[in-house]
Amino acid sequence: MKKKAFTLIELLIVIALLGALAVGLLAALDPFEQLKKGTDTGVRNTVSEVHGAIIRYYAVAVIKCLGIHQLQLVQLIFPPAIVP
């Protein structure tokens, strides 16, 4: 009775093919590039939040400097309708 088994050459070919597929997958995904993209997005969001906070701060500072109350500010932005 003859045993069925893989030869050394067949095993080496399969290992080489799996290695080539793994290298191709790593090249396509490039984990370092993905990390950089995530970091860039995080920095962009942080800068956007700081920009919004600065705008809100100066808007409040100008209102306080001019001595305008909130009700007066709303009336300046949305003047009451003149009814005849």
C-alpha cells in the first residue's frame, strides 16, 4: 500500500505562493499609510474644533465689549416686523 503525501517541492511552491499573496496584500493595505491618514483626520478635526472655539470666543468678547445684551443682539440680527 502506497501512502499519499505531499512532496517537498509541492509544499515549497504552496509556501511561496502564500508569501507572494501576503506581500501583495501588505503592499495594497500599507498599514503605515493608513495610520498616517487616521492621524491627519484627527488633526484636521482638532484644528476645526479650535477654530470654531476661537470664533465663538471672539463673538462673545465683542458682544461684551459693546455692552450689548442678548435680547438686543437678537433684535439686531432679527429685527421685529413692522406691522401697520
